[in-house]
Amino acid sequence: MAEATGNQESKDYGIGIPVDNPVYKLKGSNNYDWGMKDRLSRVFNPKSGRTVMLAFDHGYIMGPTSGLERIDITISPLLEYADCLMCTRGVLRACIPPTYNKAISLRCSAGSTVLTELNDECVGVEIEDAIRLNTSMMAVMVAIGSKFEALTVRNLCKMIETGNRYGIPTLGVTAVGKELTRDARYLGLATRVLAENGAQVIKTYFCEEKFEQVTAGCPVPIVIAGGKKLPELDALKMAYKAVDQGALGVDMGRNIFQAENPVAMIQAVKAVVHDGEKPDKAFKLYNDIKSDRKSKDKSADLPQGNI
Ligand code: R5P
């Protein structure tokens, strides 16, 4: 307990120095409460204002997706390079050691799988469990333009209500679906609807034409999903164009964990997102890390010690 007597007299009040009142710079986020901003600062690197989210929640609709059969083997080496991990609570508890200290974007909607009709979902995680898992963001799929539109918008609103109560941001995820066209008109509408309903961050897809209109029309940060596996250079080009046109990062899965060398790929993506590296240079970085790792693997095969 502080002593009542014998303390140094207070004297340094900084008289004449105005109190600094910094603006919270993340797009659309300045008016949130402290806890919400703190969580968003764990997701979006405060220096670059961007994020590399590593997505490996695919199993919740696709089962053991290629590259995710053994998360302990394939995903663990990537964790240190990500700002935020996008996964389900099942995999988080079972496969991710709680020692990485990374932001968690928890997949909170659940429902149909690829075996039936996608996007028939509910809110599958209660806020208490999200808090128990020290979640920085809660992800909900929303299928604008599909027959599950109203149902999934209700899920989003429910999650936002509970998230706001506890200062946890909600990530609105624009759904995939065969019938949904991924052009700027659709993506612009879908992302705006999610933001208008209060989602603090939106995940969507990149489109080659007019993507800057999608980001401009959305008042909160957009991150892009990678989608199906592309050649590495093409994936880096997509990430570059997306951030260049206003996305504040990526929430990328298959284009990282299905890459020929995932550890090299996540570092190349990071260089694009955080350092604004051009795709060709980032691809060179990818190849350099890849060959460096190959030669290290080879030297591990040689007999050790004095020879
Ligand atoms: C899909 O089930 C998930 O929402 C993924 O997190 C999302 O699609 C991002 O992963 P990818 O880059 O593989 O598309």
C-alpha cells in the first residue's frame, strides 16, 4: 500500500504542454471504445495499418482440405509470420499452442457443408466461449443475394450486438457461392451492406475491374480472401493490386498453405502487404527463401560433427 507520508513532492505537471489526443487511424474505427481498438490493433499492425491473416478454417465446410490434413505439421511453421489466425475453435483448442500470442479471428458461424447447400448457417459460438479463447475478432459468413441472405444477415447482426457489448469486433465474411458473381457491383453492394449493419471489418474477394470502388464504398477495413490456389506469382500480384487499391490486408489460406513452399510464401505475402513490395521482388524473396530452406534441409541430411 502507498505510504501516506514521506513521499516526493509532485512537481512535473508539464504545464504548457498540450495533452496529446491521437486519432485512431484505422479506417472508420476512431469512434470505437478502447477494448475494441486494442483488439483491432492486434489484428492490424499499427505501424503499417495492415494485416496478414492466415486462414485455415476451411475444414468447417470442407473437412480435411488439401494442406490442412495435419494442422500441427503444416500450419505450425507459418504461425510466427501471421498477424492474425483465422480458424475454428475446434482446431484452435486441439492444434494451436496458446504460446504464439497471435490475434485470433474466430470462425463463429456454422452450418451446411460442401456436401449440401452452402451458407445455411447459424451463430455457432456463444460470446462466452469467444472471450474464453481471447478472441480478437469474430467471423460470420453472410450470403448476400442468396436464399440465405436474411438468415445470414440476422446472424451477423446478432454477433455484432454481442460483440459490441464486450468490445469484440465482428468480421463480416462475404460468402462464396456458385450463384454469386464476384464483380465490383456485387462485391461493392455486399461489403457495404455488411458495414452498414455494423461489421467492423469485412472480408471479401478481389476483382480485376473497379476493385478500388469496392474499397472506397466500404467505410471500414476490407481484407481479401485468396480463393483457389493460383501460381505463387499470380497470388502475389493479386495481393499487391488489392492493397494498392485500398484493401488493408489479406485473409489468405490456400494460396499460402497449398504453395510449394508455404513458409516462403507467407513471408512473400507479408512483404507485399506490410512493406508494399512489388510482386516481382516478393516472388524473388519467395524463391530465395525456398532455395535457402531447401539447402538447409539438404545439409540436415549430412552427417553432423567433425568430418
Ligand atoms: C473459407 O471457408 C474461409 O472463410 C476462408 O477463411 C477464406 O475463404 C480464406 O481462405 P482462402 O484464401 O483459401 O480463400
